[in-house]
Amino acid sequence: MDIKKRGKLFATLLAARLKEATEEKEITQRELAAETGTTAKQINMYLNGIRILPTDFYSRICTAIDHDPAEIVDRAYNDLLDLEAGRKLDPRVIPVWKLAAKNPGYTIDDQLKGEADNQP
């Protein structure tokens, strides 16, 4: 996998793991937005991997949910290593696999292209 695709995949995995941590905290996206100084729509786009999460917002969100940023990064990186080794991930956590389940022909390249089309 080329470095650009790998980076985008890691960003997607990081967003998925951050969303999981946010859901565990049982905080709404609206509450999270108010606490981090942005909109619920922006939070939604970051947590669903539609927009790449800037590090300053990553830090704000981790602080708001009282979660160790390094732990979330470690989980996402381990997910990346698992994918590269050919192991499948939990489809409840990773949005790529939810999409693939709906469309068996769906690939990571389709996911990355869709994300690229949604960037400013």
C-alpha cells in the first residue's frame, strides 16, 4: 500500500476509534461540540471519517471525553497493522467494513476516493 493510502486509512481508523471512545463516554455530539468549541456537524464529520481530524481537535475531543490520546492512537495503529497482515477488523468499529458489507465489491480504494472527494 502506498504511503498516501496508508495515511488516509490510518486517519479513518483513528476517527473510528475516537468515535468508539466518545460513544463509551455517552456524550452526545452536540455536547462534545459545545465543549470543544465547534459545531455538532463538524464533530460528526470528524468522527465518521468524512473529514480528516486535525490534531488540535483530536486533543480537544480526548480532553472532553477524558481519554488518553495515546491509547486511541495505539488502537488505531494496531488496527492498521492487522489490516496490513490480512486480518479482518470488527465491523461495528470500522466504517470501511460497514460499507463493504452492503456492497461486496466495495474496496478501501473506493473509501479513500470518497473521502478525497469530500475534502475542501
